[in-house]
Amino acid sequence: MVFGVLGIVILAWILRAAGRSKRLGEALSASAETEHLPPRPGRFTDARPLAILLVTIGAIFGPVLGVWCSIVAVDRTETGIAATLMAMTPVFILPFAILIERERIGWRATIGAIIAVAGVSVLATV
């Protein structure tokens, strides 16, 4: 987690510096009526509240509840069964890819998901 936070901070710093230089270059090359720099927004003034809410919900349900549920599953069932169920993510993703992303799922994706689950189940039960 520490290295993840450190990476995000470095990436945000680089992107902010790139944004400043881009705005400065646009301002210098603009015509006389648009030669001023746009006002620097506050910390969250340009972010939409719904986007912040969705990111927060995703952060809670993904890493926090997902890892907690996997630990509870390993604690309360056999490890092989829990590992097999946790490895079924490729299978569970396929309907969402079809319904939400409108992707066409080919036979290779279906076979790959089945092989992934079968491989984990073989490894977990041996």
C-alpha cells in the first residue's frame, strides 16, 4: 500500500507539472484576448461530487470488502474451495462484459475462463 500511494503521488506530481506547462504554452501562443492563464482550481472544485462518491464506493467495495470476504472464505471453508471460488473472476466478468460493455465474447475468452478456473481448482485440491 505504501508503494502504491507513493506511485500515485509521483504520478500526480508529474501530471500536474505537465498540465501547467501545457497551459502555459497555450497561454503564450494564444491571441491577445485569450492571453491569460485560466484560474487554478481548488483541490476538489473541478471534480464532480458523483465521481468522488463512485470512486469512494469502489475503493470500499473493491479492496476492503473484497479482501475481507476472501479472508473470511478461507477461514470458514476449505482453502481449495475458497481459492476456486476466488479464481472464478474471469467467469463472473464475462456477463458484465456482454451486458455493460456490449462486447462480443468469443470462444477463446470462454475457453480461457474455463481453463483458468479448472487450473486453480486442480492446484487447490491437489
